Amino acid sequence: VPRTRLASLANHVEQRASKKPPDLAFTEWALQQNGKLIAYRHNLFVHVGHQSAVGNSGSRWNAACFELLFDWLQKGVEAFDVTKCAHDAVSPCDPPPRQLPHVNRRAK
């Protein structure tokens, strides 16, 4: 988040605090800013709490640090798209590089 937009983010999270946890308020704010988020292939954080702000504490699954981040709370928005971006570290991603022609070395 650029420094010039931190105040806007902080205000949004504070205003939504009674309705949404900070991570969901951040996603909401980011989508309002430019309409898309970039997801890194791997989870870079460890969830330290056992309580869930969205009410799923009993059945809660938390990705381990550096685990593939393909199944998350807001699928299609925050998740890494492993189907389209298996060749990359972020999604959305550019199309895969062109395939090199297969050389049959035994044909000689």
C-alpha cells in the first residue's frame, strides 16, 4: 500500500471494525481502490489466534507458513489461481511463455 493511501486504509478499517475483521476490511478497501488484488503463490504469515472473527473457530483451517495459497476465505479475490498461474509466483499472471518445440533426438 503506497504511503499516500495509508490514511484512507486506516480510516476504512476503523469504520468497518464493528462489522468486519481487519483482513476482510482491507480486501474490501483494496477492491474499491483499483478493483483487483495480487496474490502471492505462498502464504507468508502464521495465524497466531484460535478465535475467528467470522465465526468458524471450530472448523477453522489456517495455511501454514509458505504453504500454497490456493484456498482462502475469499476465493477468486485473494487466492492464488493455481490453474491459470502454475508457471508464475503471482496471480493474476501473464500467460505462460510459449512452448519450445519438442526435438526427437532418436530420429537421427
